[in-house]
Amino acid sequence: MNANIPDALWPSRRSTAFTVYLIVCVVLIALNLRTVFSSFAAVLSEWTALTGMGPGAVALISALPVTVVGLAAPLVPLLARRWGTWSALAVGLVLIAAGLGIRSLPAGDALWPLWVGTLAAALGISVGNVVLPVIVKMDFPSSIGLMSGIYTMTICASAALGAAFTQPLLGALGDVRLALGAWAGFALLVLIAIAPALWSMRGLVGRVHRPDPASSRRRPLSSAGPRTVSSAVSEESSEARPADHDDQGSGQAEDGAVVVPHPEREASPFRSRTAWWLTLMMAAQAMSSFAVFAWMAPILRHRGMEAGAAGSVVAASIMLQVAGSLVAPILAARMRRQSWLAVAAAVLTGAGFVLVILGPMGAMGVWAAMLGVGQGALTAVALTMIGLRTATASMASRLSGMMQGVGYTLGSSGTFLVGQLFAVTGSYVPAAVLFACTGTLAAVFGYLAGRDRTVHVRE
């Protein structure tokens, strides 16, 4: 399907205007990837009062979207290879819009629209989660750090939008279902806005990029010199590299073009230790990340904060993720090892969440800021390393599917456990212990994942 790619679509040959438009498209898509979580959490009390949902059902519906995102993620690379990366994104946006619309359907106290709509939206989010890092790798090969920061920052802003504006929408519209349904309209508007890009880029997948002139002028990542695709180390260090994981190709053609090899010639990332460290790091950060979206507002309200103030604190914390998610990828891309950057982000995240639950209310702004900056940086470093730890777009797609599939499936347990622990104990103190542990695990796995390794590309 890629035999006749228009010359203007190659990264090094695109016009500035079209490149800027593609960046805008990435931003608009990312703005839809977290509203399903934070918008529901913002009106959870009103929803339970309307429908009579019990604590067990609330815990399940909070965990459902994260679980679905994880379970569906390994299938997304198959969809992208079949239809193209941008076409897969179109499918994802349609699912998000449809799911958010179904979730808001009036059905009395029946809960089926909530379950069906949440399921559909989560499937769409899974597509976006997996495909966006691949688009960064393929369409912005000389700006992986910057573009990873931009789209991760926008994902954080997406969560902040849901937390900040769902309560005002409820006040304006007077109905909790209409307030939630408004986000479906936003997804449809984004789909219309990016339609020209979807049409121009349709069917493009597994293509061979001509060399990008800017890539040869990249700032060296360390004093040892620039770390290019052809010079990246393989899965193991040269001092202790097992023969069965020998890197048999750098993904670089003779003319310098980055080649996307046929998927069947690549080894599975499931055989890579580095891929597993990245995946477990992703799982640990997902446990806290989605728990923030689902439970931070209820935690603050349980501690005595009124609904509007709780929503504002959550939104402010999530907006502060923007700072961490923008700066961390740029730093990561300039480093040969990202280990200590990942550790610092994990410590801030774990400590911040514990203090939100147990710390003095008078300093809640400080705790929320710690949590926000740390969480944004941790998420961004994990996603940026998809591009930094792979030599080809095809392997980036596979690694992204593995990290987000296994990572989010395991990570969904955090959201569920917080709900169940509160249902059993009536307290969020056990959740503080849980997130102290996840912060520690994220630091350990992040340190291991941040070592200078590249996931092997050939069997």
C-alpha cells in the first residue's frame, strides 16, 4: 500500500505548514485520550446518587477502561499494519466519540449505557495510546524528544480538561449525563478538524523514510558522540551480549534511510529484558496515573474538600503534569542513560500521592504539585523511551503494544484496589501504602529501563 508515497509526505520533504498541521493533529488527538477517566471521576458523587451504584460497582467501572486499554493494546499494531497508522487513529477517535455518546444516553437507573460506552471509548483510547508514539517515531524522526513531550503534555491537559470542566458543565446543563455527553461532541469536532490529515496520510504504514537532514545535525546525547540508529547499542552490552540476541541489523539502509523491516523478520519484544523493564515501569506508573484520574477527587472530597475545590485541585495537579511531561522527554533525548531521571520522577510521584492522602490539608497545593510534576515526568519518560529504545518504527509499534498492553492491564489493578480497599476499610490510608510501594517499584524498574540499551530488532 506504500508503493507510491507522495514526495511531500516524507518528513524531510514536507512543507512547514503541513508539518505544523500534523503537530496540531497530534495535539488534538491527544486531548481526547484521558477525558473519559477524569470527567467521570469529577461527577462520581452525583452519578452514584442518580443511579444508586454501590462501592463495588464504582470500583469495577473505574478499573474497566484501564483494563480494556491494556488488553486491547497488543492488537493495535495489527490494525495499524493493516490499515495504516493514521487510519487506525481515525478508528480510535470514532470509538471514543461513540463511547462517550453512548455513556450519556438516558436510561433511568439502568447502567448498560455506562458499561457499553466506557468499553467503546476505552478501545479507542487504546488505539491512540499505542499509535501516537509510533507516529512520533515515523513522522518526526529528528524530534522524538520534543514531540513526545508535546503529546504527553497534551494527554495531561486532556485529563485536566475533564477534571476542571465537567462540574461547570453539570451546573450549566443541569444533568450529569449531558455533562458527560458534551465530551463526545468535542471528540467529533476533533475528528472533523483532522480529516484532511487522515485522508493525506491514509494507508501509510511500515514505510521507508528518506534521511532527514536535521537528523544528521542532532545534538549529541553525550560526550561520547551522537547516538544514532546505526550506532545504538543492542539489547545487551557489548561486554556481555548473548549470541541468540545478537543485533543483526541497525534498521539503516546504505543511503541512510531508516528502514522498517518486515514484521516477521523481527524478534518479539517479549524476549527482551529491556522491553520488560520498560513494561513494568509503565505498569507501576499506570497504577498511580489512572488512580489519580479516578480517585483523587473522591479522596479530597472524603477529606472534607467541597466538590468544586476538589475538581480545581485535581485539574491544577494534572496541569502541572504538563511541566514534567514537556521537560522530561527533552532531557531524556539528550541523555545516554535515563535511569536517574526516571528514579526522580518516580519518587516525586509516589511521595506526592502519599501526601495527598495523609499530608496536612493546608499544604495540599504542594502535595498536588509534587504529584503532578512527578507523574507527568514519569509518564513522559516511559513513552519517550519507546522511541529511544528502538531502531525501527515497526519495533516501536510492537514495543508500544507490549508496554501499554501488559502495563495498563497490570496498572488497572491500582484503580480497582483503591476502590476495594476503601469499600472494605472506609479509609484511603491503605491506598497510601499501596502507592508508596508502586512509587518504589517504578523507581527500580525505571532505573533498569533507563540504561543505555536498544531492544533487539532481529531474531
